Amino acid sequence: MKQHHLRIGTTSYILADDILPNVQYLAPLVDDIELVLFESEGVSNLPSRQVIEQLAALATEHDLTYTVHFPLDIQPGSEDPSLRSECIASILSIIELTRSLKPFGYVLHLTPELYGNVPSLEVERWHDCLEETLQALFDQTEVSPRMFCIETLSYPFSYVFDLVERYDLSVTLDIGHVWLMGYDTSEVMDSLLDRTRICHLHGVKDGADHLGLNEGNTNQIEYFLKRLRLQGEQDGVERVLTLEVFSEAQFHASLSLMQESHAMMN
């Protein structure tokens, strides 16, 4: 399935079931699975030690890697120090839990306080709080900063790019978010591809994202894939491309479109 230094993957929520049945189903079909994790009051899908052992065995059997998506509701830029501490504790506990899976990378949101092209009413304070969180995190983990892949969200990435450079982090380039917000695809790819370790791809149409690729803009998708493959050929770096969809129908439609696109490239 691998294409031009790309490991093609998808999310751990293709079947309406727990993580393990999803991985068992997907392992023969993809190179990587994004473990979408959450833990909030009373609700958690964090795998048990026993499930982690089974996930590790499946990875060995199928030459599979995992990308680990930290919970979405953490607030690394909060002005409340206790919320920042909770965020760090959550990240560290998930790193510990998934250590034996030897993740390909960790997807981290530098969560905005506002949705849209400005991340906060107090951008400077939010940015300073993000920096404090990152500093505290790296004081407490020996994991290489390059394993942390900061995701492109609704705001322009320029708001946090200095932090990515300062701490030598990687990028999760979610091209669907770029399209959804109407940012310039080639400009974003020019500035971020070098540092990109993980990509998220999904269809975007009429203001909705995380659709199957068959529902997206074919020209946009082809341009993105072409640039991504070219980058891999030029720098020889292996990257993960996650089809970030959440149903069987969307997954199979997206996978077949990827295979067609690959056939056309060869």
C-alpha cells in the first residue's frame, strides 16, 4: 500500500466499535492507524494494558505503525495554570500508556480559544501560555520533540510557527482544515512540508469537512498528493498520510480514490 515514502493510514473509528476491533479490521488494509484518544469526565476510550499488548502484536504481524492523537479537549494555551497542568499530565500519561507501540508520531493541538482565523482575544497571552506548557512538557519527557506533530487548525499556522521552530517540533498538516478555511494551499505547503511528519486528508464540501475523498474537490486533492509525493522523492523522508474519516463507506471510497491516483502517477 505504501506510496512514494508515504504510509497510508486512517483513524481508529471506521467501525462503530472500540479501538481493538477497528485495528483488527484495518490492519491488513493500511500502513498506519491514528489512535484517536479521549478522556474527559466519566468518558474515556484509553486502551487497557491488555489491549495495548494486542495492538502491539497486530503492529508486528502487519508491519503497522500508529500515530497517537492526544485528546481534543486539552487546553495548552489556557490562562489557568491548573488546566495547563492537566493538559501536561494527560499528554505524559498517554505517552507512557502507548510507549510499547513505538508510535510514528503524536498529534497535538495547540488549541485556540476561538474558532476561526484569530486564535484568541488575547493572542499574546495565549501564545505565552502555550510556550509555558511546551517548556514544562519537555522538562518532563525524554521523547524527541520531533515526535510531536502540531496540527494545522482553523487559525493561520504563523501564530504558532515560532514555537514549532524554537522547540524543534514537527507538523501535522491537515490539508482539509486549510481548504475549509480558504487558506492558500501552495503557500501552506511551501512553508510547512519540510517539517511535516503526518498529513490528514479528507473531503471538504459546502463548509463540511471529514468527508470521503469522493465528495471533495478532485483538483485540490490531486495537487496535494502530487506535492506530497514529490516532497518524499526529494527528501526521502517517510511520512504518514491519514485518511481522516470516520465511517466504512467514507474510508473505502477514499482508499479507492488513493489507489486510482497512485495508478495514474505510475
